[in-house]
Amino acid sequence: MTSPFIVAPVVEGQGDVAALPVLLRRITAAIDPSRPVEILQPVRSHRSKMTNTSEAERYLALAMAKLGTADGAVLVLLDADDDCAATLGPELLGVCAAIRPDVAVSVVLAVAEFEAWFLAAAPSLRDRRGLPHDLEAPEDPESIRDAKGWLRQRRTDGLGYSPTTDQPALAALFDLDAARAGAPSFDKLWRDVERLMAETST
């Protein structure tokens, strides 16, 4: 029997706490629909603490403690914001490896934020969550610093954008292939999940 894929996420925002498990279930089902998946309750950390080595160690240790003795993985997801994902990501990955080199770990920085992945797949969100029927993706979704604001400005129902409700709802709806094509950081998430599943399979 195939072992379940168990992942302990570390996330930044309250919306990520609800949205990332939804997204991970979709990605893992697309990669290997036959493999059971268990997404543990995400550990939430303030972003500033994850860029401080000693604080990062504490939050990563909490995630690894959730795994216990299980052969699982830790996935850290943060918004890149104004930082260079290609620099900060490997730095945090090094911190993880120093704590528990025996645990499969991934660090993904959404450029510039999680919602940019929705922008990359914007046509798939037409007429959903108050978005217009003719919604188009911007030319470079990951260059938009305020993706939440971009979504809010385009809503036609007069409502704002709520990360705690809209983010998980959109995570269940957006086209994954379009996001991979239009947002390199989302493609990295996909490839990292694929790698973690391979490393923890028995």
C-alpha cells in the first residue's frame, strides 16, 4: 500500500492557513490521485520572524514536531513581497536543513504574493466571487505588488477582498495549468510538491 503524503505547512497569513491546504490537495491529486494525503494544521508565523534565523528555527521546529516520527514533509510558503525569492528561499531552506536534515523540506516564496497566482489564471475565475465575466490576466502577474487590491478593484458585487474567505475559495477554483504557465513561483510550488511526494514515498 502506498504511504500517505503527510505535509506540515508553515505559512504567513490567516488566509494562507485555509487556502494552502485546499491548494495542496488539488496539486497532489493532479500529481498522483491514488496517493492518500494528510495536510496537518499549518503553523502560522509572522513573515518578519521567518527572515530571522533564530525565530525561523522555532517555527520550523514546531512544524517538524507536528510530523512526529512520521515520514512526512515540511512546506514553507511566504509572500516574497519586496525580497528576492531566489535569495531568501535558499537561505530559509538552509535553516531548515540545519534543524532537521532528515526531513524533506521545501521553501516557496510567492512572487509577489499568493494572489498573484490567481491573476495568472484570471480567465478561469470569470463570474466567480464577484469577478467580471470578461476578466483577463495581466501581462506579468508576478510584477503586481498588490494582487489583493487588483482583485478587489475588479469585483462587480461591491464587496472587498477578504483573505480568510476569498483566498481559500479562489484556491479551489483557479486553473492550475494556467497559473503554472503564467507564474513561475507557482510552477516552483508544483515542482516542489512533486519532489516532496517522491522523497516521502515508500
